[in-house]
Amino acid sequence: MTDSGSQRYYRAPCPGCGAPVEFRSAQSTHAVCAYCQSTVVRQGETLARTGKMAELFDDFSPLQLFAAGRIDGQPFTLVGRLQYSAPGGRWTEWIAALDGERTGLLSEDNGAFVFAAPFELQRAAPAAADLRVGATTAFNGRNYTVASNEQVALVSAQGELPRLPELGRPFAVVELRNDQGQVLSLDYDTHPPGAWLGRSVRLEDLQLTGLRDESAKDEKGRSFNCPNCGSPVTVNLADSKSITCRSCNEIIDLSQGIGGELRHAAQHEPVQPLIALGSIGQLQGADWQVVGFQHRMGVAPGDDEHFGWSEYLLYNKKRGFSFLVDAEDGWSLVKPTTGAPTMAESGARATYLGKTYQQQYAYNAETSYVAGEFYWQVERGQKTFNRDFANGSALLSMERSANELTWSSGSRIDSAAVAAAFKLDRRKDMFKRADALPVSAASSLGCGTIVLIVVVIIVLLIILSTCSSGSGSGGSRSAGGSYGGYSSGGGHK
């Protein structure tokens, strides 16, 4: 045992190669030797070798072992890393030693980050098979909605670990979310299952030091030849699960890594985005790069009139991903929520973080074209059922597939602000949408004309109200949207 100031840690020789293996957290029971990749378990004052860990896949994260920060005023250090795989791709969890006696998790969540702590359940967790996506259940007096239920497996690890699932053995991970912005993860690799409760965090707010140097990234293996046309394709983002070839527009599946089988699918009739891939714009005080683009089509149940909209996937190294949505009734900027709003049984309203939203539209959506990189496994023809809600300029949206339920929140944004953000002021007229027409037209109309228009609108509304069923679904798609479905899913992913 070594004492360094107030920090005490245990050190012993690796039984595989003799190199020193350190335990900085009292909660750590396992470790992976940095030299020979031996998996060792601590047994009193000695270490026993239990096997060998597979090589890490490079996730190009700014995080690394021994990076330090603060959460709620408490210091922590990243001492371990677990890498998992699931049908939708791979992700990383970082083990955070808080004060030598407590352990937390800093993990990926739909392109952002969640910090979680162990959570003691006051009742036994149901079997994973009984927690269906979309169902509601209660733990410790609070309601949660099941957001995802997946079979995952540990593929590699590094550093100190409070637990070590059997390498390659599938087990269930269920993510539940609530309307307070929290995510509860149930990990069924133990009996009873482990439980973690987390909330969204931004890396810049954690006051992190010791982050990975940008120059230290090894770009080897991040480029490959398109499996369809042979043209070079370069992957720029750590979390990309899909990418399109710029030469032939083929969609390439990266969920198994570049070294794995590169499945691909053809798509034709490309849609030209108004904002070019790679463009950088400043929105909400941060620089965002356009890394992906998708066009989607929607139709209300029982209707035959389709409508379309576009979504730009934006990336910022410390804030993760957001979506800039271009719909016929305006622009909006949104990002996936960590929690899950509470929705009325009728679907007419939803509540999140103390604010109530009214449903605007309900419709079936389908992806019709994609370009660029995506942190989830995107495919042309993916289908979801969506609901859009609004409270003034604030927006909330739900997107549901067979295996996942995702929510997004954000707000409307002026079209001129979007054009200015990406230095496209000369083309700002092309950014104008239906929401801007009454305002822009008013400046060139006289007062008498405006009054006449208002009277005509009122008369039309009275006529329509007598003919409409008032269902609140269908019609035109709002600027809210549903974003980031088919994500890597869950608070730990």
C-alpha cells in the first residue's frame, strides 16, 4: 500500500508479466495490466490472473485514464474503462473514483454524456423481459418509462474496475428515464441486477483536466475504401455508426468497426442540403460542425398526404450532438433528452422538467435520404412513429421504434439567425419558411390590407372549426421533430 498525501492506493506486481498494477479506488476488485492485458483480481495483498483482455477499440474520445474533474463540488478521477457492444454498435463507460470509497460512471448517452452513481432499489427489479419499451414502472416512489432494452456484451476493458462481466457473454441492459431528466440503468450481468442513476452533464462543466491531447490521436485505420465503388472514405467522428460515400452515396454500416464487415446499401436521387456537410456555424454560444444530413417523410395515420423535412446533425467536441431541423413551418435546434417526459394517456400533452407541452402532430416517419456520419446506425427506409409537442417556442418530440423510445427538446430559431450562423447571409431568402411569411410580408403592406387579411383568417378559422374533428394530429409537420432515433441508446451507451 502506498500513501501519497491524502491519496492512498494499492500496488502489486502483475502475475502475468511482473509490471506494477495499481488500485487507486477501494471499490476496485479487478484491473487490466497496461503492459500485457492480463485481467487480474485482487485477493488480499496479492493479485491473481484470471485471463487476458481483448485489445481496446479506439473510440477517439477526449477522455482518458487519470483525467480528473469535479461533479457537484466533489473531485473525481477516471480510473477505468469498459467497452461494450450491442446490435446497434459499441460504446464506452468510464469508471470514476470519487473519494476512494465511492465509484461513479461517466458514459455516453445519445451523443452526449451522463454521470451516474450506484442506486439502491427499494424493491426487486423485474425480469428484463418484463420491461417492455414504452411501459411505465416505479422505483423508489418515482415513475420511469422504459426507453431501451438490449442485449449487450463486454468486449474490452482498461484500468481499474468495480466489476467485470464475463468477456463476450450477452446480458440485458434496460434503460428507464423520467420527467426530471434522470436515467436509471439496470444491468442484468449480476443477480440481483446492478442499478445506476444518472443525469446529463457537459464535459466543459466538469472542469476536466488531463484530457487526451488532440495531437495524440492515431488516425491509422480511420480511412478505408468504399465497399461499393472503391473510393476513399474517411471517418472523422469517434462515435460514428454509419457513414455515406461521397462518390456513390452508398450508406456504409460502421457498427462493427472499420475492421469488421462493412455492410452497405444503395440509395439514389440524392437530396441537396442547403447547408453543406463540413460547414461550421455558431449557435447558442458554441461552434457546431455539420457532420450528417437526412431527409425524412411523414404521413399522419389514416391520411394519404405526405410531407417532408430535413435534419442536420451538428457536432461539438464538448457538447456532443444536436439537430438543426428545417421544416416547412420553420427552423428549430434540438437535442436528445436524458430523461423521458410524462405523456398523457391520450397523447394530447406531455410534461418535462416542470413544463407542459401540447401535442401538435402525430405521424409515421420514414428516412428517405442520408449523407455524412451518424452516431447511430442509420438506414434509408427506417420507420418510426412520432409525436410533436409545443409550449410557445419551446419544442418537445417523441420518436418510437420497435426497440427504443427517444425524446428530444429544444426551441424554434429564426431563419435569418441560421443563415448568419453559417455565413450564408447572401442566401438568407432560401432559409425563409412559412413561419416567417406573415412578419416579412407585413413590412410591405398597409394597415388596411393587414386588417383585411386578419378578418379573412378569422372567417376561415370559424369555417374550418365546424368541419374539423379537432384531433390535433396530421397536417403539416412541426419544426420540433424527432431526432436521434436508432441511437446507441440509453444512459450507458
